Amino acid sequence: MSRSDLIPLLEELSNVGGPSGFEDPVRKIVERELADLVDFQTTDGLGSSISVLSAPQSDTKVLLSAHMDELGLMIKRITPEGYLKFHPLGGWLAQAVIGQRWMVRTRSGDIPAITGIKTVHVMDQNERSQVFKMEQMFLDIGAESADDAINRLGVRPGDPVYPDTKFVKFAGGNRLIGKAWDDRVGVAIMIEVLKQLKDRRLGVSVIGAATVQEEVGLRGAQTAGFVADADIAINLESGVAADYPGITLDEAQEELGAGPSIFFHDSSMLPNTRFRDFVVSIAERESIPIQFNVLSGYGQDGSAVQRTRAGVPVVNIAVPTRYLHSHQGVVDIRDIAECVRLVTKVVTELTETVIKDISSFS
């Protein structure tokens, strides 16, 4: 696998719209990419896509999870003038929503929208310095009335909205700009790892779960974790880079280009320490660059999987990402490729005996 081989999939996954609860277009890509590789595909009751590489001689199962959803909006109501009031899907910073382009997914197709805001020319000094609340914002879809919005443009309350951002590479170098790296980068890694594992004789089954609704409460991981019924799990996520102005190393410790990271702490999960050390030892032995992150906030699907059954050993492995939860994020293709290499190597060494040892506290 060369780094350039990953670009088309990353571009497609970044560009497609799939806010929480509306992940269908992403799921179609996942299922298409894995259909000829895995032995079995299914979905859970929330829509998470579950793909299985079976090892008939073993009941032991390794889960790879990554969430498909991205931050978005949901249409709440249509004003008499044809503007759209909305409710956030996920943890938006209000300032990141102002003055942006969006796509509204209607029953008849996607239509463009922009976040409207009062022009600065007529604001007083207090208005210019205030932070606008989401309740003050609206979407302009070019409609002339509510009837026009409904009957010509096909908009209805409950329609999803996602950022209108297109993937692009920085001029030269290894950095990629796009939306939804949280967590389409993890989805791409999960797909590529399963491709790498396809022709290897594994002693355990490997399950890839592309989950839904992570951004609104880790919901898909709860149900997919139940369906997978795995003995051990790796959650694949976007990490929190701290290599740009305005953020400190006390808040996050990752940087782009220095390899994938393993989370030692976030507000939702502490990893299984034996599994954590196992991953770190493989990275060191294979000369795979690895970083560590200790966060006071954050939350990720691994914590929901960790609490299934009688408890599942889980680690969260991530790709450093700048400007999370906004229209534009930045990742480094070198970190993605090294993450694929690390996770592939870890899975190949997770034998039944190793997994039992990791799961044991005696």
C-alpha cells in the first residue's frame, strides 16, 4: 500500500454528506469497498454497518470500530419568508457555524444553503463584539417564501444539513484539507486494514463496525458492540492535534506528521493497560512512530464498546487532526498510512492466547 493509494477513498469519504442519523451515503461506500473482501455483512437496528472476516476454527473476535457520522444540522422550521431555522447535530462551536456554506438533503435532492447573518454595516459596537447564538442564526436557501421552500425546493422539517466543503490537497507536501475527518479518517483506516488482512490466515475473526450517531451520544457503538460480541476492540478515531497557535500541549499532545496516537485518557474512557502496552510495544518493535495523548475532554466509541458484555479491552488509536468540529480540517497522509500499518500489525498478533492474557487481571 502506497500513501497515494489511500487518497481516492479519503477524498470520497470526506466529500460525502452524512450527519448523525443520516449516514446512508457513507454506509453505501463502506459496504461497496468491503463487499468482495469479507465473509458476511449486516447492519444493526440503528444502521451501523458490520462486516466480518471469519475464522471458522475460532470463536474469538477482534472488533475494529470507526464512526461514519459527522457534525451537521437538522431543519427545525421554515419561516414565512422561506428561511430555515435549525437545530445542531453534534458539538458545534457557534462561531464555526456563521457565514458558512451547507447542503440541505431534501426528498428530491441536495440543495445549497448559507448561514445568514446581519450585515456588519448596520451593527452597533456591542453587536460587533458579541458571540451570536445558534438560536439567532438561520439558513438562506434562496427561497422567496415558505411555500416556495416547501413546494419548489422540497424542504421539510427534519431534513438534515451538512457542510459544503470539498477535499483538496495542500500545494505540495502531505497535508490534506477536508470536512468530516472526524471520523471518516477512521472509517478509511478500518477499510484499508480489512483489505490488508484479507489474504492473511488469521486465527481469530475480525469485525469492522462503521458506526452511526457517535456525535450525539456514542449510540451506534452501543448497538454495534452488542452485535459484534467481540473479545477485544480497537477504536479508530481522529485525534486532537496541538501543533498550531492558540492551543497548548497541556490541552493536547499530538502533532501532524509524527505518527498515529494512542489515547491514555479522555473523559469517556481509560484503555485496558495491558492492551495499551501491547500496542506500544509493537509500534516500538516495528519502528512505527507513535504519539500519546491525555485529554481532559473528548469522548469516543471505544468507551461504549468497552462497557458491553462483561467488559471489553479497548484502545483508541487516532490520526492527529487540526480544527476538529468545523467546516475544514487538516490531516497528514503519513499519519494515516502509519496508522494502517500499526493496526494491521496489531491485529495479526492478537491470537487467542494473547487476547486471554490481555483480558486477565489475575
